[in-house]
Amino acid sequence: MTWITQATRARALTVRRSASVALGSALAILASPLCAGSAAASATGAITEFSAGLSGAPASIVSGSDGSLWFSQEGAARGVGSITPSGAITELAAGLSAGSRPRAIAMGPEGNLWFTDEGTTPAIGRITPSGVVTEFSAGLNPGSKPLKIASGPDGNIWFTDQGTTKAIGRVTPAGAITEFSGGLNEGSEPIGIAPGADGNVWFTDEGTTPAIGWIAPSGAITEMAAGLGRLSKPRNIVPGPDGNMWFTDEGAAPAIGRITPSGAITEFAEGGVGKGEIPRGIAPGPDGNLWFTAIGATSAIGRITPSGAISEFSVGTNAEDEPVNIAPGPDGNMWFVVEGPTPAIGQIGTGAAAGLAAPPAVTGNDQAGAAQICGGTAWATWAYVLQPSASLLGFDGYRWLLDGSEAAAGQSYTPLSANIGHQLACAVTVTYPLLDVTIPAASPPVTVIPPPPAITGVHQSAPIWREGSRLAQIGRRKGRKRALPVGTTFSFVANEQASVSLSFTRLLAGRAVARRCVTKTRRNAAHRGCLRQLAAGALSLAGHSGRNSVFFEGRIGGRVRLAPGRYTLTIMAANSVGARSVPASLDFEVLR
């Protein structure tokens, strides 16, 4: 199976974000200093733990659509919370039902977070990136005990239920719940659940007959026990980069297991796994391997390659730590939750770069009436997960924001005159589907400025004239006609009030020497003729909106006059913010 085929299949299980969610994510970035790629990826195996801000015991963790990681929390302070890639923790309990006990948490297909609540009133909870909580109980079996939860390839959310009636449950993004039990083994205890590249939802069953099962979107359940020992205890399950499903086995012979889409099971136990260590959580990493947590005599974070080679890292964890669940983050690191005397949220480096290498930028001149382009975003190419693009792997498009509110979609946007003075930014959101990592990014805002002034209708009353003594003046009416042309009148139309510059360039006969036009001499007299251009001076005048007339007799200011000869006049206008018009020019000749 080639990677493109795997990517295509993985795309079927990606959490597809709607335009409104992508916008919400971008707004979250604009409204706070958070930038998903701002925290650099750590060195492979380097562990950092964060506990400041925690008042309970984190139980499960997942990457959110706002660029943070979200976790469920048990213990003294039950609820949900988020942690930024830099380690800032925020807790949230408002909106949870009385006696709530959030267990597992997952990203939903619409960009919200979903969690299981096995508290006093069992429920499936939904929380938006802004923190609004809604819980759903209608449709749950009596005596329900929802445990693990995951987004499915069909656009719904799926969960395991170890209540009175064992079941696999489905909840729509609107909150409609349906539970399925037909096909489960007798004595079933479904626990872990994850989307599969084959379009089904896979789960682990730690019941009387340990098994790995899958449920079709229609609700049909199949379980596979061949390859598992009678004392196996499969717990968590995730899709792997090789197109197979991977799971942890906490049974009598602890191991990391792999099951193919056809149901063939292989288990791996190396190093500390199976020798005093019990693997618990597991997740695919941006480095192309799978990462797992292990508890026991020596708690550790482990890594297993698709071929089954295991490495473990324990340096940096606190004594008596029990890392239980793990998930990839937008910074290229893996994030895990820690139970024990000092509950914490941990980060371990995978060697992969942060997913967001460079945020987007607005390119253009920031002017109303001119097309602005959103671009420059750079995304890391994570192993087994090709670099996101507009046509591959979860790119959710461009959004334009005016003062933080959506104005338009698309890579190009032309602000209106009514937008002058307002803040314009562009935002993009991208999903690494196999990892279920969504990264929003927004450009720094720019201020929309007025378009440049325009100079049209350039004219002169006489192209050949004699010098006079008066200084230049600007007015709205034409100068008087004279029998003898002393001076001339330059006229033009400006579309707005602006500062107008008149620059004079003298044209002198010269000779072309070594690609330069130089003064004619005896030595170069036979060379090709050319015109030398010498700056002769400039005037700055306050222009009016509409027709302007400049009465000019050759004096630039004080005692400075244009010497007799040929000239080019360049007229340019600049508005109050410094935007300049396209220059306009006239040629004329001054006589004595």
C-alpha cells in the first residue's frame, strides 16, 4: 500500500472542519497571543511537565481546533480544561451538570470538543472552542456508563458504554444519541474506540472474551478474538500510519498490539513492556511512529515503530508519576496526562518540527479598492503525513477578517472604501488527518488605507515659451492668453485633495559611451547621440480636488530658474497616508 493510498483512506476518517469552525479558530488566534506554532518542538525524548493551574487530576487529552490541547479532569475539581503549547492552563467547569464526572475527550467533526460524562447524570458533553458546554442524555441506555469517545469517519461521534447494557454509542453533531449492542460478545466490556482507515469505527473489548471489534456506520458489530490470549486486556486503540489499528494490552502479558483491517493480530513486548510495565494510552505521532504511556515499576513514555521496535523514555517524569493518556500536539510534540501524587500535563519531544512553520501574511498595498492576497503560510511535512495544501490533507481554505469578524472567503480579497481605517487579517486552518491535529493560523492585522490619488487630464498651454519673473502659482482657472508666450500653464485633474510635486528634468544632448550618456566631447563626437537627464529642481504645491492650473514662468523658488533648454515635467500626487499616484509627464522647451 503506498502512502498516497493510505492518505486517501486516512482522509475518510479526518475530522472535517466547517467554514464557521475554521473562522472561529482564526478568531481565537486573533483574540489572544496564542499561536499554535509558537512553541518549538522539543528534542526527541525530552520531557516537560506542567501543573501550575491544575486543581484536579487530568484523565484524557486531545488536540483542539483552536491550537490548544484540551483535557478532561477528575478528582477534587472535575471538569474540562485547555493547555497552550507553551504550557498555560485554563480550567472550565461552568455548564457541567451537578455531579458531573468527565472521562474521555475527543475532537468532533465540526471542530467542537466532545466528552463522556459518567457522573450522577450520565451524558455525552459538547464544548465549543470558546467554552460553551452542552450535555446530552436522551438516547442513552438506562444505567449508562459512557467511557471512551472518538470522532467517526461518518461525521458522527462514537463512544463505548460499560453500563448496565454494554453498547457502542453514536451521537450526531446535533446531539442525537443511538446505542448498538447486537453483535457484542457475551460478557463484553467495550472500552477504547477510534476511527479506522477502512471507514469503520474500531473498539477494544476487555470483557470475558477479550477482543478487538469494529462497528460499521450502520451499527453492525463484528468482534475478533483470534490472536489475543485469554487473559488479554486490550484497552486503548488508534489508527496507525501503516493503515492498521494499534492498541495497548494491559493483560497478563502486557504488550502493544497491531490488527490489520482483515483482523490479523500481532503483539509486541520489548524493554520494560511486559516486565513490570503496563502500556495504557497510545496515539500516532508526527514522526511516523506510535507513542504510548506505560505505568508500573518504572513509568515511562514509549515509542513503537510500525515494524514493532520499542523505545522508552522516563527521564524527566516525577517520582510515582502514572502517565495514562497521550495525544499529538500542533507543536510537533506528544502530550500526555499524569495521575499520581502530583497530577500534571506532560510534553515529550518526537523530533518533529512544529506543524505551523510560518503564519500567513497579507500581501498587497493595504489599500481600499486593491486586491489583497493571503499567502506565505508554511506547514511542516510530518512523517507519513504529507505537507497540507489547498488540494490535499485537510486544508480548510482562506478566511478574511475585518476587525475580527468574517468578511469573505478565498485567497484574494478587495477591501471597500467603507473599510478604510479598519483592521484586515487573513486566516487559514489546516488538519493533519491521521493525527487528528488541527492548526489555525492568522496573519498580523493591517490597517486598510485609502487608495492612491489619481492624476489625469495633464495639459500645458504652450510647449515652447519664454522665461518670466513670477513664481509658480496654483489655481482652478486658466491663465490669461498672451500675444507672446511668456511662461505656460500646466493643468491636471486630481481625484482628491493631495500634495502635488512637480519635478523638472533637463534634457541635454550627449553621446553614448559604454552604455552611458555622457557630455559630448571631441573624442566621443562620432558616437551615437543620446539625451542626458539632469535633475533641475522641484516644486511642492497643495493640490485641489478637481481641475488644477499651475502658472509657471520658469522660476522654481528664490533665485533658482530653469535655464533655456528642453525639459520633462513629472507630476505626482500623494495623499495624507503617503500613497502616491502614478506619475504623469509633459515635455516642454524654455527660450530666452
